[in-house]
Amino acid sequence: MEAAHHNFADDAVIDVMEAEYFPPYSIRLRFSDGAEQSVDFREFLEKSRHPEIRKYLDQELFRRFSVVYGRLDWNDYDLCFSIQDLYEGRI
């Protein structure tokens, strides 16, 4: 299967290449253009009222993400975010 590439305003193809967990709810991302971004998911998780999102407040569950086809993914897209939002560090 081909990787899903993400085009931003300058037509650059951007993918997540690596993701590293930092407790309790942060992930440091490295993108295909060499950019890096730390994203803290705590506020998003805590403010959500949806139980399928709030379950990721369990740190063991949260840290089980993976990079799949250039995207950050939890449990087969049970939880995922736009590449552009991650790149800009906002969710």
C-alpha cells in the first residue's frame, strides 16, 4: 500500500517519519522535510467529553501509537490527527 502523502501550501509532500513518546501526553515528531515538533495532547484529551477519546488518558494506552503510512495512529485510526495540525503543533 502506498503511503498517504500530505500537501501543504507550498506543495511540499509532508509525512511523519518518527514519533517519540514523552510522558505523560507529549509526542516529539520528525517530519519528512526534516522539521520537528513536540505536541502535548493533554489538554485535548482532558477537555474531550467523548469516552472513546478520554480513554487515551490512560498513559499505557496513549503511548501505544505508531506511525503508519506517514501518519500518527492509535489502534487502526481509532485516534488520529491532521498532519498539518501536528506539523504546526496544534490539535
